[in-house]
Amino acid sequence: QVQLVESGGGLVQTGGSLRLSCAASGSTRSLDIVGWYLQAPGKQRELVAGISGGGMTTYADSVKGRFTISRDNAKTTAFLQMNSLKPEDTGVYYCYTAFLGWGQGTQVTVSS
């Protein structure tokens, strides 16, 4: 079964960086419109960054200037580069595409 798989999460100190990856396991299917979402503890899942098929990007105000969403040239992997991390960035990050739905998520914990 083809599904989205996220990786790259972990524990990092405030001000640190992480790079998350999202790819379709068992497939080389292109990822067109991709969204990265954060589900913080006790909160609803929210969009933090998105990229269109043509490469246009959008960001939540809380991450602008710190996070960057991108894809590889083959559009098989999407990335979320997270810099200057804050404790409020803590939570499970999910990748989403309309065709494949949600990945299983990857935990990011930012310690103060």
C-alpha cells in the first residue's frame, strides 16, 4: 500500500534546526500540492506550510522567516526546513497530499 512517510523529527534545543522529509513509500509518485501540518499537544492540526504544483509556497504567520518548504526536482520528496525553533513548535508534524492523504507523522520536541 502506497502511503506518505515522514522522517527527520527529534529533540532539539531552542534555536536549533531540523529538516523533515516526506515521501511516498513504495512508489515514485510525484508529490504535487503538499502541506505540512503541526498538531501541537492539546490542539487541532494546523497548516504550517504548503507548496503548490508550480512551486508557490505559503506559510503560517508563526513560522514565516524560520521554516522553508521545498521539493526535490523529481517531486518525489517534500521537505520542511525548520530553523530558529521555539518550544511552541513542539508537536507531531504531518505531511498531506490530496491523493495519498496523511502520513503517520513525526514528533518534534523543542526544549527550552
